[in-house]
Amino acid sequence: MRPRAAAQAWIFSGLVLSLSLSLPAQATTHIYVSTVPGGLPSYSNEPEGVNSQLHMTLAEPPPRPRQRLSSSALNPRPAVPSAYAALASPSLRQLVDAASRAYGVPDALLLAVMHVESSFNPAARSPAGAVGLMQIMPGTGERYGVRHRLADPQNNIDVGARYLKDLLVMFGGDTELALAAYNAGEGAVIKHGRRIPPYDETRHYVPLVMGLYAEYSRRLPR
């Protein structure tokens, strides 16, 4: 994504999230889009000139943690299926190693997230609908092109690793912010000024994963 286009995406994401988080349940507001010089879109909650068009209507209750808020600023990285090609009957550790090599996410971080998310249970399912070892929401799987067999360990770890990688890139390599976004959604982190959102679950989740990340980093062979 070009820098100016990326900036516009961030502005739109922040506007949508700011409005949606401030609305009472069942309130309705509108987002309009217009074109600014250079052909880039501009988003606002009121029409801005003759070329403004209704882009979307927000009529949802405020989002809560664990909903994996989607942000148009996130640009999913392509899959690297060759990383798994040689694994005929892969173990969990082999899948983690493959995903770590493919996307450059530390294997200790993947294991720490899995530990907290599912206690390494591939059949885990949350009340919100997150599934598998890394507790992937169906919307996140769809973002990365995985619409079926999301609980399958290879698919689940692959999507989780790709998502974590993109979050690390989005938040400048800040692991704590990436983990906060993994838990509460990247939109929530953006909404709260690129800080850990003030959700009890998220503020418990981040140090817990970070502690396990440090522990796995010490134990794993190098």
C-alpha cells in the first residue's frame, strides 16, 4: 500500500472505530466518502461537498474485546505453503517451526500465544467463535483466505502466524501492542492511541503471554 493510501486507511479506521465506540447500543450514524486531490478517498461523518457519497451506516452496539476488529490498514501477507510441503505427518512443533521460518515470527511467541489461547487444544472453541490452537476468529481466517477447516492445526497456526506478523509490522515491532491487537483487535489499539486498550482481559492477556514468551525463549534450543 502506498504511504498516502495507507494514511487514508488509518484515518478511516480511526474514524469508524471512534464513532462506533462512542455510540450507544442501536444508535445509527453515517460515514460519507468523497475524493480529495490526488484521487484518494476522504471519510467523514457528514457530507463534504457535492461528490460525497454514503459509504456505510453504523448501527451496531460498541464492540467488545475478542471480536478481532478488522482494520482496512492491515494488508494480509501471502501464504508460504512451501514451508509445510516437506511435512508429511507434522507434529505441533514442526508446524510452529515452519510458520516461524515462513513469516519471521519467533517460535517462542507462537507457542506462548497458543499456550494462553487454547492450552494447546486444537479443538478449543470460545463463546465468541474463535477456534483452534491460536483461537482464530472466522473473520480473521477469511481475511487470509482460509474459509474452511480453520481449526486444522496447519491452517490455524499459519493464519495466526501471518496475523501476528502483520500486527508486528503495523505496530512497529512492538510485541506488546501486537499482542493487545491479537486479543482485542487492531482497531481497538489504534482507537486508544496505539496503547494497550483499557480492557481487563487485554491488560491481563498481554503480560501473561509476554511472560510465557520469555520462558519459551529460554527453553527452546537455538
